[in-house]
Amino acid sequence: MEAITKGKLYLLPSGLGNEEPINFLPNSTLNNLMDAKHFIVEELKTARRFLRKIGYKQNFDDCFFCGIGKHANDNISEFLKHTQKGNNIFLMSEAGVPGVADPGGLAVSLAHQQNIKVVPLTGPSSILMSLMASGLNGQYFCFNGYVPIEKIERIKKIKSMSFLVSKENQTQIFIEAPFRNNQLLKDIIENTSDEIKLCIAMEITNEEEFIETKSIKSWKKNIPDLHKKMCVFLLGK
């Protein structure tokens, strides 16, 4: 009897906005996906919508979906056992690439524990795209994730990142919930030296895309409205 080839865990990026998937997913990625029936997703509804958008023809009633939630560890660990029967599993991000500012990292970690081959696929990442377009130091940088919500801690974090920019020339990348962007921008401007540069990368790949790098001093002259916009912030030299 021929031995079954173990399946793999593919990391499937999704769009950052309303851009057509054909514009950012290569044919090799799309071809790999068309026969897949096993998916790990954050939100079932948006995952199905994305699959239909890229031309996925399989009947969803014949597919298997595993959600990523607060108590998903055991469910995902069990779901990954489908690879033992030769089934490939696709981990889908809600936006951007799985595992980067995204809960999909749990599934990847569990896959490594089960000696499942992990295959990252090419796609858009707002974090990397903002760094690419910022003109700031791309040789030495740090992604800080979300800044603290509490004001005192947030200001302390901003000052800490500014110090690393000034002392180490380490670009600092961070994000915030869209409805708190304007408050974050205000705190950055009020607590960062005038000569430090701030890049605001807003709505990357969307029609409203705006990416601009200026000194804090320059931003003070014209503060943009970022309320409820998807943004990545970068501090650097």
C-alpha cells in the first residue's frame, strides 16, 4: 500500500481593502487553492466571500472550516490532523498576511509542533508595504503592534520608541484601532522631537491611499484627519 503524503499548512494572504485579488495574488497561489477543502479562518463569512471573489468553485457544504478564537487551541490542534490524511490546509487572514498582527500565528505554532510543513504564500502586508514606502531605515526596524490604550502608558511608549529612533536609528512601526488614530497622532506630535520623522501610511491599496513621511515639525502645520481609517505609523530618521 502506497504511503500517504502528508499535507501542508499554506498561509494565504487576503486583501487590505477592495482591491481585486488577481492584482496581488500570483497564479501559483490561486492554482494551489482551487482544490483545497480545509481552511482555518478568523471569520467564516468574510473567508467565504473572499474565496468566491478569487473564483473558488467548490461547494462550501463539502468544505471544512476551523475558526480562530479565544479558546481555539485544542480545536486547531485537532483540525491540523487532517494533514495526516494528505489534505492541505489553508490559513486565511482577515487582512494582509497570516501571523503578522494577526491571530493566525497560533495555528502556525501548532503546525510546527506537529511537524507539518508550513508554506508562506506571497501577498500584501500593510506593515511591510508602509516600511517600503516610508523612506525610513529598512535595515533595522521594530514592529510594536498596538500602542497602549491608557494615555500615560501610551505616551511612555511613544517616548520610548522616539528614544530608540534617536539613539539606534531603529525605525519604529506601530498601529492603533482606527477610531483612536486621531488621539494617537496628537500624542505623537506632542511627545516627539521636531526633527524625528513620522510616516503615516493610510488605507494602503485602497482608493484613499495616503503615504507621506515628514518631520514632526512639518506635521504640526497640517494635521490630517485619520478617524476610522486603517493606518500604519512609523517613526524614524
